[in-house]
Amino acid sequence: MVILANVLIGIVALLHLYFLILEMFLWTKPFGRKAFGLTEAFANESKALAANQGLYNGFLVAGLVWGLLLGPEGFPQKVFFLSCVIVAGVFGGATVSKKIVIVQAVPAVIALALLYASR
């Protein structure tokens, strides 16, 4: 169960690394605009905000990886950063798109449940 929890935590971290790349580096590129359904004008006007948002995703990645690298002693870090992902996913779902809950919050909820179940 611990291995499964850690694998899912790794997947959550990889998802957020992907979000970082989309928001910081691809926001104004055709791939990034398509991913978020943006016009070229809006993407150009909002690229600084998107880069800032991408940076926050990077902090989530760093925290999750930190928890994984600590092994069993990283339990508190994993709980904290998964909880941050869940809150961000629920907020994004409520304010931007319901899809964010599925893509971001649900995997983190499952990882958190598995983490607690493996204790």
C-alpha cells in the first residue's frame, strides 16, 4: 500500500510539473493556448499571471518530491502538500472549471487516502 501511495504521489507531482511547464513556458504557444482554450491576445495579456501560477505549481512539486525523498519520515510533508493540491483543485474547480477538480484534486485525494491507509 505504501508503494502504491508513493507512486500516486509521484504521479500528482508529475502532473504539477506538467502544469508548471504549460503555465510558465507554453502559455502563449499554440500547444499551451489549446490546452487552456485561450486566444492569442488573452494568452499574451495574461502570461505573467500564468507564469506566477506555474511557479506555485513548482512549489507543490518540490514539496511532494521532498516528502517522497524523506521516505516514511516524509509523511507530514506528503500530507501537507497533498492537502495544498486538494485545496487548490477544489478552488480551481469552483472558480475556473469543474474539470480541475477531476484532474487535480481527485488524484491527490486518492493519494492522501492511500497514504493514510498505509500507515
